[in-house]
Amino acid sequence: MRIVLLGAPGSGKGTQAKKLVTDKHIPHISTGDMLRAAIAEGTRFGQLAKPIVEAGDLVPDDVMLGIISERLTQPDAADGFVLDGFPRTVQQSRDLDDLLDQLGTPLNAAILMDLDFDILIKRLTGRRTCSTTGKLLNIHFSAQSELDACTESGGTLVQREDDNETVIANRLAVYRKQTEPLIAFYAKRHLLTSIDAGGSVDEVYGRLLAAVS
Ligand code: AMP
């Protein structure tokens, strides 16, 4: 199974990708996670990406192609993968097509996680990670008992650097301008399925499983 998860920041791609890869035993390839890891490690590439990611802009396509080519040619990706956060521009989707053509492993589907703008904003501004458990929570949507459980266990609720309001506005604007055209790109190739990304994690996951089966 070779899948691209499309959708605006906050649509739940990461959460759903994690569930899908656990069930299907294929790697979750999140370019955002790869970039955050490089930034945390302070590698040369991380230093280059840091100001771009923190501003909510996009890392240049040629750099992203280098990263994704290296990742997709690793042995664990031979039997499939879920791509989360890549491609993000039409150029990146063309690059991905070319790369998968060369590998002889074309994409099976692009799933669009569709969600109202108002909910996206709440998901992004409220998103927190518990510093001790790593659990993803939301101050608007998680049960108070879950939020308390984190702080009572000595953890703090950490907000991603790029989840502040100014950067969120830019990330959504970048999505609309640069990433939304991918919807037409994949629809034209008859690879696109759109699912409603509203509701509980399990409800959305049910729709995702139906879409990929
Ligand atoms: P994400 O975790 O997918 O929301 O990505 C976080 C940030 O990493 C984005 O706002 C971009 O700055 C950068 N990024 C992630 N994936 C890409 C990509 N495919 N192309 C360019 N920049 C990316």
C-alpha cells in the first residue's frame, strides 16, 4: 500500500497515519517529523530548515526531493508507506511521480482529509504534546481528565513552535496557495478520495480504512 495523505495542517494526517501504519506494518513517512528531528539534532540541514519551519514557510522543493528520495529507497519502504506532509507543492508531486516511476512502484491512492476551516484553527491553536508521555492532546477538545493526567504526572503541555497564531495563519495561507492544487492533480490521475476528517479519531479512522480498502 503506497498512500499520500493530503489535507491542511490540523486535519489529523499525523494521527491517522500513525494508526494506519500500525495496522498495515508499513512506515509512516512524515517530512514534518523528519525536519523537526533534524532541527532538534542541530544538523547542517536542520539549521537551514529551522527558520523556514518556524515561519510556517516551505523548505525548497529540491531539498525535499533529496530527503524523500533517500527515505523512499530504504528497504523498509519497499512494501509500502504512508506519506504525511509530502508532497506539498505541484512540483513535489511531479518529483514523487518520477521517483516512484523509476522505482516501479506507483502510488495507490491520495486521501484528502477534509475539514472545516474553523475546526482546523481550533485543532492547531489548541494542540499540545504531553512532555512526559508524548501523548497528543488538545486544550479545546481533550477531556479535562486527560489534560490533568499529564500535569499531575509531572509533565507539561508543550506547544509546537509553529502552532502560534501568526505562524498558523501563514501555514494555512501556504496550504491554500501551494498545496491545494494537488487535489486537482491527483483527481486528474484518478487517485483521489476525499474523506470527512471531522469527528472522533476512531470515526475518521473508519472512513480512512474504507477509503484505502
Ligand atoms: P508538518 O508537521 O507536516 O505540518 O510540517 C511542519 C513544517 O515542516 C511545515 O510547515 C514546513 O515548514 C516543513 N515541511 C514539512 N513537509 C514539507 C514539504 N513537503 N515541503 C516543504 N516544507 C515542508
